Amino acid sequence: MAERNRTRHTGRFTPYLFLAPYLLLFGTFVAAPIVFGVWISLHEWDYMLPNKPWAGLSNYTDLFDPDSLDFDDFWQSMRATGIFTVASVPFLVVIPLGIALLLHRRFPGRNLFRALYFAPYVLGVAVVGLLWRYLLDPDVGAVNFVAGLIGLPDHTAWVNSLPWAWIGLVAMTVWWTLGFNAVIYLAGLQDVPAELHEAASIDGAGVWHRFWHVTLPGLRPVMAFVVTITILASANMFGQSYLVTDGSPGKDTRTAIMYIAQEGLRGFKMGNAAAMGFVLALMLAVVSILNFRLMRYKE
Amino acid sequence: MRLSTFGPLSRRGLLGLVAGGSAAMALSACGGSGETADNSHGGTTYNGPKVDLDFWNGFTGGDGPVMLKLVKRFNSEHDNIKVKMTTYKWETYNEKVPAAVKSGKAPEVGIMHIDELATAAARGVILPLDDVADALHLAKKDFAAPVWDAGVYQKKRYGIPLDMHPLGMYYNKKVLDSAGLDADKPPSNADDYADALHALKKHKIKGMWMTPFPFTGSQTFQSLLWQFNGDILTSDNTRPDFAGDGGVKALTWMVDVVKDGYSPKNIGQDADAVAFQNDKTAFNWNGIWNINTFAGVKGLDWGVAPLPQIGDRKAAWSNSHNFVLLKQLSPDTNKQAASKVFVNWISRKSVEWAKSGQIPARTSVRESKAFAALKEQSILATQIKDLHFAPSLAGIGDVMPYIETAVNEAVLLKKKPSDALSDAAGKAAKVLKENREKYG
């Protein structure tokens, strides 16, 4: 009964009032656009044309009809997104963890290194894209030049042959964004209680054992977060392909977002683009739920 | 009231009502305020109250400062018109402008590429300009014919051409010299071109770096397509034609340049131009806009020539910047009159603009001594009668990516030219059909 009294004392709507500002923002900038997006996806929609014919579910069914214009291109772009995600996420989860572990130790110049690893992340994708386009250029690029100097093949077509284009895109993305994940890990590491490490040491656990049985379990919630946002970020990859490979060879590196942007913003087929966006979003939602289930912190 | 519902007769009729023949009056008649005093005289002067005009464009390169200088000069010569220029990246610009029109925040004057006019017209982003052209006494003879004709969509004019920027052939004199070729006489036909590439190859120089990317791979393809008597679409704009005989010949020629070892394989974006600047290759088919880039490279000894005739006739790809008037939710007569004065003024000053790496669309400017003094621009201007522009069809931009993919796949030796082109044509046919339903 005491519980209920207190609730009454603060008023039934108090929590909602506190939530209201955020709810307002969420409603205006997330919920409403999503609802509007569904509405768009049910039409042949070009916002400049007075006539926006009702299309029912055809924008969706077209995506699953092998004879439709979009079928090949859409699933090819989804495949490209899938390849990039599968190839980049392991590196973006593991390498920043290693770097965070190193940067967590005390050594002179630690802050400088922390800043250095984070630095590329502050660059915009246009800068990074142009930089790597020239670094990776098969004929005039620095990467092949250096490879040649140390006796490796010096004519790898990094931007327009497979699998090299993917390797290049993953490498540049890892270089560009690892700092962000490293910072999150670093914060997580500071939350792992020092007493646990101490107790484990006293029990005779070595470095490896302590990492495996103390650090990693301590990082579990952080890890779940990092894996999830990294998957989402990789699945939304656009700028790297757009600027460095332009989807080449053929359209093998054209990602889903790149194709959706082309359909919606260049071809003004917003209905199609919205439907594709929802299919992609739905798949990502499923992946994210699975991911959180798998990594759920077990008491 | 929608402007496009005006027939030519009623527009003429309206024009006649307004003293001085101000076309802007006719435009604004839709807004219901056409009876105000005429403040412009044949589009050359404006005597009305002070107005502010917004002018948007995508001149982010070396062309931006040149245009800004012209705008400033215009402002200083016109006390009652103040033009504010805003520059976006072209891609951003093309997305922003329709949104601005929709929300009533559109600038009065904009620039569009000629291949975007039809789509923008069909989507109601820009206004027909026949009356503006009439009022300014502009006619075909004042402009280069191909660019003047390319600004018409469904029998209405939508753009006043400012310039043309075609593809040309840049040649590196130092490299030609080193292979024992005459650096002052670049090849102009297929045989001479093949001989030059062969001679360069003997000297271990890959003479022409064939890029698989849109800049300038698909522009090269389009030039050759027209040279081999092909076209992008059939003449009624209903079906793709690029996969026909001309297209296959054009793309095969490009692929053979790679196969015969005159070009490295798998070239990266812009690597062809970089190689040219570093004396690694002899020929670079590139846009006129590169004149100032190459001129700025120290020690580079180069020249430019019209594209050689590889196919059955001369032809070169070109695009063009056009002045457009954006649709306003509440049209303002004075602003429209002032816009016209602005467009006319800049168009006459386009020799300044030519210095940024352009050919003026206006004949009087092109035939002036000042333009003749621009050596490279003048050489490329000799191609004018052979220039081709994209078909004036709403949604043509949806077709081009398929051509770009086909060129990419073929030049990277992933698909046979005929297969790459027919795959692309299959999709393009579907897109054309969809767009016919969409735009009517």
C-alpha cells in the first residue's frame, strides 16, 4: 500500500510529463515520418506530381517478383550490403577492443594515442572517400606503390575488381571508424571493477585468464551495444561505395542505401524507395533482436 | 492556375495587352496581378522598385568564383536589383530545388543542366520560357542550334542556354614527342589515331587510359555511339537504341583499346586525367572544364583538339548549363522582370564565363574577338555542329545509369560489349515504359 500512496503523491501523469519532451521529438521526427513513409510506400509517389496513384502492396511485391525491374538490382544491392556487413563487423568489433585494451593501460603519451586513434572518425565521409580513392587507385595510388616497394603485387585493382574492392572498402571503414568503438570499449573497461581483477590475480589467474573471465564478461553489455550499432552502421554503408568505387565493378559494390537513394532521390520513385527502405529496416530489426538475445547478460 | 494550360495564342494575346511586350507580365498573369506597370524594357532594363533575387547554382569548382564576380558586377550596375547567389553541390542542388519549389522557397533564377530540363519541366519545377525568349528577342540564330533545340520539351522552351561543355581530346606534347609523333598535329581520324596508339605502345606508353567510370567513360561511349550513327533512344524517344549496331561498334572500339594494350586494365576514377598530368599517357578524352586544371599543372605541355573521328561521322558528347526560372507559389511581377534582365545580362557577358572552361552558347559572344583570344575554348568550339546532347525526355536520367553500368562492365572486360549493352537496354526499355506512364 505504501507503494501506491507514493505513486499517488507524485501524480499519475508525472512520468509521462517527464517523458513528454522526448515523446514530442520522437513523435515528430521518428514516428510520424515512419507512418508517412508507409503511406508513401503504398503509392507511386513523386511529391512534385499532382497524381500519386495508389499502388497497394505492389511496391513490396515487386521486390519479390523476379520479372520486375527492381528485383535484380535491389537484391544485388542487398547482397552487397550483406557482404560488407559480414566482412566489416568482425574487424570493427575486435580491433577496437584490442586498441581499447592497450589504451586502457597507463603509459606516457596515452592521451595522445587516444586522440590519434579517434582522429579519423571526426573526418567527413567526403574527405575520407576522396583520400582513399586516391590511396587505393590501381595505377596512381599510394597503396600499390608501397606494395611494389616491398615486393608485393603492385597492380591490384582495389577499386574495380572483386574481392579487392571489398577489401579496400572494409579497410578504409575500419581505419575511419574504429576510434568510435574503441572509445565505447574504453568507457566500458573503466566500469569493470578493479576488485575483480585483484581477486582473480590473488587466486593466481594470469593475464589471459583475467581477460577471458573478468574483462570480457564485464564488457558484455557494452559488447552487445557495440555489435548492434556496428551492424547497423555497416548495413547503412553508402558514402564509401559511392565515392571510392561508384558501385564498380559493374554494380557489385552498390549497396542497398546507394540504390534506394538513386531510386528515391534521383529517379523520384519515392514509393519504390520507401518500400525498399522498409524491407531493409525490417531485416535489420530482426538481426538486432537476434543479436541482443544472443548476447543478453545472463545473471 | 497552371501555366502550362496557356496555349501559345493566349500567351501572345496577353503579351499584346502589356505595353512593352513584357513576358513577365504574361507569366505573372497566372498569379492574378498582371495589370501593374511595365517595369522592364525588352528585358534589358528594369525601372521598378528595388527587388532582391535569389540565384542558385551548383558551380562549386573554378566556375563558382567567376560566376560570383559576374553577379557582383551585375549588382553594382543595377541599383534596384540585388542578386544573391547560393551554391550547392550539383547533387544536393538537384534534390533541394524541387523541395524548395514545393514549399514556396524557391529562388527566382537557377541553373540546370540541359539533360535535366525535361524532367524538371514534367515535374513542374521550372517554368516555360518561350515568352521570355520572345521578349528578349532571342531566337535560334542567336545560339548554337543543337543547344538551342535541346532546351525544348513538348514544344515549349524551358532553358536559356548559357554555355556548352563538350568532350574534347587533350594531348600531351611531351609524350607524343617521346614516341616520335608530331606534337603539333594530333590525330583526327581512326587510322591516324590507331597508328599513334601503336607507335606509343612501341615506346612502352599506354596512349589512352580507358576509364570504366561515367567521367568520362560513358561520355566517351556516347560520343562514339553518335559517331557510329547510333543514338541513345530511337527518334520517337520510346525505345533504347544504344544497344544497336552503333552502340556495339562504339563499345567494342573502347574495349579493344584495353585489349590491345593501349590502356591499362581496371583504371580508377579520374586516374586517366592524373596519368595525363604526370606525362604517363598521350591522349585524354575529357571535358572542356579541365582546361584550367591542366593549365595549372606546372611543366605540363599540352594541347586540345576536337575528338578524332573514329566512326562514320564526327560527333562529340556535350552538356550545357541553362538558365531556368523556378516556379513560385506567389509570383511577383517585378521579380520576374528583374530576373529576365539578369539572365539577359549574364548571357551577354558569357565570354567572362567562357574563361572558366566553357563555350558560350550565344553566337554573338562566340564570334567575338574576346572569345577568339581563348585558344583552347575556341578549338573545342569548332565542334559545335557535331555536338550531341541527351534526349529531351522526362526521366532520361533514369536511363543513363544502365548505360554507365554497361560501359563499366565491358571496359573492365567482365562482359562482352553486345551482352552488356543488351542487358542494359532490356532494363532501360522497362524504365522508359514506366516513365511514360508516370510523366505521360
